[in-house]
Amino acid sequence: MSQMSDKFVIGLIQMKSSKDAADNLARAVEKIREAAKRGAQIVCMDELFHGEYFCRTENAELFNLAENFPGPTTDVLTKVARENKVAIVASLFERRAAGLYHNTCAVSDPDGGFLGKYRKMHIPDDPLYYEKFYFTPGDLGFPTFDTQFGRIGVQICWDQWYPEGSRAVALGGAQVIFYPTSIGWHPAEKAEFGAAQLDAWKTIQRGHAIANGVYVAVVNRVGYEGNAAAGDAGLEFWGNSFVADPFGQMVAEAAQDKEEILVVECDPAKSEDTRRNWPFLRDRRVDAYEPILSRWLGK
């Protein structure tokens, strides 16, 4: 284990996915290798990269896409991690038992070891994001993972809108929080609401970086998935994967409409400096926060 004050390099894989799981995995593996050649030590994929974002419909047949952990895909990824001397964060559809499924991130380390997993805690249910049909809310809490390069936290897509999860992994010592994501525009809404939606998405996550004095690494997919001719309006995933530093400044940002790999050096000394000058953790009133454990404080 390296000293936790050492710099380390992260890689974000922004890619398109099709219904061909084998092809998606093969392309992801090549992109992981490319990121490693460019110096990345911890590599993160977008949410559910193994296939199309299937939660656009409620279809019980799609539970067949899930797999056990460990399983075929995690076996491939742990091998790739070992061969390329990288840690890998990968969001996959986990089959825990018959009728019990999770949206889960597997974390692998360069020694080929499986460090553990994080199960998505906040599950949305919105038009074309029918995740409550498929996913049981996570029950592993907000763990952190000690890779050979640094300690990381993970939040998945809808989790990224909640300050509590990001705070929890930051308090667990995470030096960078990864947010694998699949978010996009409803094509009919893009012209009117698209710019504001994208801005809110960036702003909330930059806010987590500032509030916690940590790097945030957000990796989204790109491409259109749907079939308008068949009545499926689909989603246009907006890319814009990015890394923000502990003061919320953009360090790197990907395009909206093409596959891209971001490789960024993270320096824990920046967190140290930021937290010394903006000591939000010091001034927290942990004795007074019990009200947020209630669903609502009114009637």
C-alpha cells in the first residue's frame, strides 16, 4: 500500500453501449488498456456499461441480463486489472438471488484481488428511468476501498444528487469519489430544459467536491438509445464526464457526443490545503444534525 499522501492517476471511460454485451466488454477492456498506457492507475466505467440502459422499460425478461458477483464479467475485469496494473471500478447488474437484484459497483485491484462492492442506495423511478422495478436498494452502506494507489468512494448515478452519501464516503477517508452514471435527455425536453438539467448535474457534484474537500470523478455514457420509429422516444445520453478538484474546479471534461478517455492526476495535498483553508469538516455540528434523520419535520 502506498502512502496515502502520494499522488495517483485516475482514468474515466466515457463510451457508447449496445445490446451486445460481449462487444461492450471487449471495447471496455481495450479502453482500460489504453487508459493504463496513458498512466491511469484507477479506472472507472460508466453505469451499467455492459449493455444498453435497459431501465427505460419494465420487462421481467431483462432480469436475465443480471449476473452473480463474482461472475463472468468480474472475472474478466480482475484479470485485466492484474495484467494492466490498475484498479477498476465497474457498475454491473448484480443477481444476488432469484428475485433479488442490485445495481452494483465491483472494485478490483492490480493484484487481481476483488476489493469489494458498493450497491446503489438511492433508486429512482421516473419516466424512462424505471429502476425500482429492477433494483433493490443497497444494504452495504457507504464503504470506501483501499486500492494500492489511494482510498476511493463510490456513488452511482441517482446517488450523486444526495449530499449524505458523498459526505459519508468522504468521512470514511475517500480521496476521490467516483460517480458512474447513465444520464441523458428526453429528446422532447432537450430544447427547453436540457441546458438547465446539465448545469444542475455538474453543479451538484462540484458542490460535493467543495463541501468535502475531495476530488470527484463523474463518468457518464454517450449516444442515443431508443427506437423512435417503434414508439420508443429513448434517451440521448449527454456525456460530459468530468473531474473536479477539492475546491470544485474543473480539471478535465469530456465531450457531449463522443467516446473519450479522461486521464487526470489527483494530488491529496490539494485536499489537505483546501480543508485547512475551508475547514468545513472542523466546523460541522454533529451534535445538532439529528433532524436530518427524519423524513420530514412538518406534519
